[in-house]
Amino acid sequence: MNAHASHPRLRRTGLYALVAVVLATVLVPFGWMVLSSFKTPAEIRGLTDSWLPGGLYLGNYQGLQDTSFVTYFVNSMVIAVGTTSIAILIAVLAGYGLARFNFVGNRMLLIAIVTMQMFPAVLLAVPLYKMLSTAQLLDTRVGLVVVYTTFAMPFCIWMLRNYFLTVPVEVEESAMIDGCNRLTALWRVVLPPTMPAVAAAAAFCVIQVWEEFLYANTFIDSDELRPLSVGLNSLIGQYSTEWGRLMAAGVLMVIPVVLIFAFLQRFLTQLAGGSVKG
């Protein structure tokens, strides 16, 4: 009896230990970055015996005023907002169409859309470069928005299409009987219960854009148009690196993502638990 009762306890203990290891793997580097952002140059170089900062040193954050950090931050915000808005708008319409309308090639079209997500980014760098060059969109934020949107849409369409399938058709038909057209029914009846999926897709878009480096470094040449992911690389010099400023910039770069997840937490929780009832 005791042996049988101990097995669930051991599994629970092992699960907690695994979660603790995963959390430590994620949080320790972030905590080290935060602490290093408040260290003096001497403390960062290891000239002191303490691993913790001796005080609340803000020189690293103040030193970012001498860089183009604000410009990089604004560029990242513009690109992220533009990409997310366009991708979610297209994904909502495309996902709804694939979920509600049966037409020849519906399944194959969905498979083709999802397959687009499987191509490595490096493989498409040269074709995208030529396309942007032909469209005269190289070295522009609009060009990056177009590229990022094409990469974000497949996942968003797939997620929203599957979530739209969980919304009863009868609810939508009742709204149309009451006088709503197709788009009005989508906006007022179908979309509200699918907001958890929309929030998850939006979070995916923001994270993908916020941390992307390859295309931003390839398609943007002007320093005043670079996003944060590329702009922070300028803090790494050929012979020396401003580690304090780099850590401070890293902390500031993470804050918007944390705030977005805090705002979308209730929607993501509904997505995990299931919020659409038949």
C-alpha cells in the first residue's frame, strides 16, 4: 500500500525537480544579465571578489544615451507592430475562410501554407534579397515588415483556423439570421471567443520579430533603420566590448516582451485551458 502510494509522490518530486532545472536554466542567465547591468566596469572585468554588484550603478544605462539605442528601439517597435497587425489581420481572414468554406484544394492549401514554415531562413535569404531589391524595398522598414509577415502568417493561419473550427457554426448562423453579414458575424460573434488564439498568434509574431537577426542584418544597411537585434551588435567592438552597456541594453530589450506576456496572460491561460464551449 505504501509502495503504491510512494510512486505518485516520486513522480511528482521528479516533475518538480525537472521544472526547477528548466527554470534555473532560463532564469539564471537572465538574472546574471540583470546583475551585470548594475556592475561597474571593474566588477564586470572581475577585479573584485564579489559576484554581486557593490551598489546600484546606473552608469551602464546612462551610457546608452551615447549610443543609438533609442533609435534601434523605435525601429523594433515600428516593425513589430506593423508585422503583427498585418499578419493577424490576414491570418484571421484566411483562417476563418479555411475553417468555414469547403472548396476544392482546401486541405492542400492548408498543407502548402504550413509547409512554408519548414523552409530555413538562410535558404530564402538570397531570393528575398532579390525580390526586395526589385521592389526597391531594401534598406527600408517596410521591406522587413513584408518579409517578417510572410514568415509569421503560416503559423498564425494554422492556429486560428484550428481554433475557428471549435466555434459552433450554429452561433454564427443565428447571428446572420438576426441581420449580420458574414464579416459582422465574424467580428461580433466568432472572433471574441477566439481571442486567446489571436493573443497567442500575436505573441508569436512579436517574439519572432523582436529577436530576428539574419534578415535585419542582411536587408538593412543604414544605422538609423536597424532594429535592436542588429543595433546591439554595434556595442561589440573589434578589440573591446562594452559589456556593461550591452547587459543594460539587453535588460531594456527584454522588458517589452515581458510586459506583452503579462498583458496577454489571461488570454494565453484561456488558450491552455480551453475557452470555447459548444
